[in-house]
Amino acid sequence: MIPEIEKRSKSEIKNFQEKELQLLLKYLDKNSPFYQKWFNKHKINLSEIRTLEDLVKIPVTTKDELQKYNNDFFCVKTSKIVDYVTTSGTTGKPVFFGLTDKDLDRLAYNEAISFACSNVTKNDVIQLMTTIDRRFMAGLAYFLGARKLSAGIIRVGAGIPELQWDSINKFNPTYLIAVPSFLLKLIEYAENNDIDINKSSVKGAICIGEPLKNQDFSLNVLSQKIKSKWHIDLYSTYASTEMGTAFAECEYQQGGHHHPELIIVEILDDNDDPVKEGEEGELVVTTLGVEAMPLLRFKTGDIVKAHNDSCKCGRNTLRLGPVVGRKKQMIKYKGTTIYPPAMHNLLNDFAEVENYIIEIDSNEIGTDKITIKIGAHKVSLDLVEKLKDHFRAKLRVSPQIEFVSVKEINILRFPKMSRKPLLFIDKRKKRIE
């Protein structure tokens, strides 16, 4: 189930997107209070925007604008909205989005082709280990996508290994949708309860929220730990509420595939100029086919690198590598730039570390201070030294390490209203833009 446009030549894909861009610009100019003012404020002549390269003539839209002018982004009357969702608010105040029936159909299509990209078929049963409530778009998208694909779905929700295994044993799902670190909890529960995980029905997991790969697409420590015990396929997927679109891995697992019928992708540097091919930068997206709240040149805040060579699966679309980090979570520590995912990978290398949370604060001279709070059942000076040596060797930094109870870390990781685990707390007074 590969959409025809994704198998076309790169020039054909570009021509297709440029036609879709014209439709979007006309739609925004007619229906979007925000973009009407935006075009007027910046004296944008839409007749001059003909190609993807012309997009640089339009200033980018940021989360600040979304938060400040949330209602002005709506292009339809409230009576047409059939579902409301909100962003997670990881790096600021949550933003709400409304979806029309057409938008829900688009969301279902997106997830169906993303599932199909990761080898899920109508004959599979998917066990959903994320919430579908709390205004969470992802859980809704997974459910709608499974229905569109005619696959079965079991809505178990997050956590509770005992309940997850009960559902696996009763309903025989073939795929799981889960945060990768939770798969380790499932493995631990199975080992403690004489469950042979490799005799279960599960053949693959679609993983969200945490990276599975290094930048060269080799398995990182977390995925190595999972696959060393559970012989299943692991697929990365990357998405956001603002995009309403997913980048899913195919069987060759060389990055998340772009769906050109749903989104236009740019990767920009700190000056909002396109990066050179092969360089990392901030992902900027323009949504296609969205009715209620389309976005034009929206800065996601995620630092990524694109891969433009064709894939063995037959798709000619670009692929996004693992997210390097979120721009607002960038840490400058003694001349070294670090993103939290790099620290997650190092901490996952230690079996003694049960859970953890990373806190960033400013010290008395205004530079960043890193504190890693670790929950471990056995604490020793030897473990502290090993952790610090590992950080110095891999990242050239030596963070402050504090050991607290596993329970206390879990409280910090799952604050009220949380829809996914929190791994990073930014206490800096001025966030890095």
C-alpha cells in the first residue's frame, strides 16, 4: 500500500507539491484570519509564490504565534469542528486544535499509510499502549488508522504490564504501539512471571516518544536491550499534533518516510535559511489537505537531518533521521552543545539505572547546569564514577548526579495531566530560542 505519488520521480513529487501549495495559499488567503493579517503585515504577494523555493519569501510561523493567536488560525466555523485536541505543552503553553470530519479522514489516511509503511496489514491486530483520551491526537490517529487499514486494535492504554500481558495472551496482537522503554518493563514482567516472550503472538512494535536509532541508523542502547531479549521488529515513528502527519519507517529502517500528499518539509538553520544537503537543522512544515487549522511554514522546534536518496522499498520521498533534539531543550555546557536524547542513550546503557529525569538550571554566572536524578535499587560510589566517566568519554561533560527513590522519579516523570513520560525539566529562566 504505497501511495502512487511516493513512487514518482523527485521532480514529479515537487511539481505535485507546488500545485498543492497554490491551493493552500488561496485557501489561507480566503479563510484564515491569522494568515490574512500575516500576508498583509509582511506585504506578501501570493502571485510570486509559485515554487517550493519561493516559500522563503514568507516569514516562518512559530509556536509563539500559535499560542498568542490560537483562535485566529481557525479557517472554519465552530459548528464544523467535530473533535478537539491539544499539544502536549512540552516546551510551553499547550495549543488547541480543532478537526473537521475531513481532517479526521485525513488523519486516518495518514496513519493507515504509515502503518502500511511499517508492514502492518489488514490481517494484523494492534495493541495500543498509549492513551486515546486526554485530548491526545496520537491515540486517536492510531485508532482511526487501524480502522482505515481494516486491522484490529486493542485499546489497552498506557502502563500496567500485567494488563498488557493479559491482553497479549487473550487477543494475540501482532503489533504493539508503545514507548520503547516500556517494552523493557514488559520484558521484566514476563521474566518474573514465567512468560516466554518469544512464543507470544507479537512480531513487531511501533515505537513512539523515544529514539531507537543513532544518527547512522544503527540501533541505540535502548533498542539493543529490547532486541537482545525480545526478537521482534522495532519501527520508529515521528509525528506531532501540529503536523497531523507521521514519518514512519519501512522494513529497511533507514528513517521516517515523508508523505508528500500531506506535508511540505523544509529544514532551516538558525537564520531560517535552508541548510545544505546532509546538514541538520530545524524541521519546518506546511500542512496540506487540512481544513480547520492548516499551518504555513511552521517551525516545529525539532532538529533533524533529511536523507534524500531513494529507498529500496520503492519510495522516492525524503526520509527524516532520528530527532537530534528539541531546539528549546538545547544545552550549552562548558563549550559543548548537547541535546537530551544523547544523555538518554548513555543512561540506558546502565542496568542499575531503574529510571531517571534530567534537570537543567542556570548557575550563579548564568551558564547551564545539568543535574541527573536517578532512581536505582543499588547505589554505590563505583556506579557514580562509572556514570561520570561514561559521560566524559561520550559527551565530554560531567553532570551532577543525584540518587533518589524510584518512586520519586516516577512522580516527576508523570505529572498531573501528563499523556506521556516526562524525561526533561527545564528550570532556566530564559529558554534558548
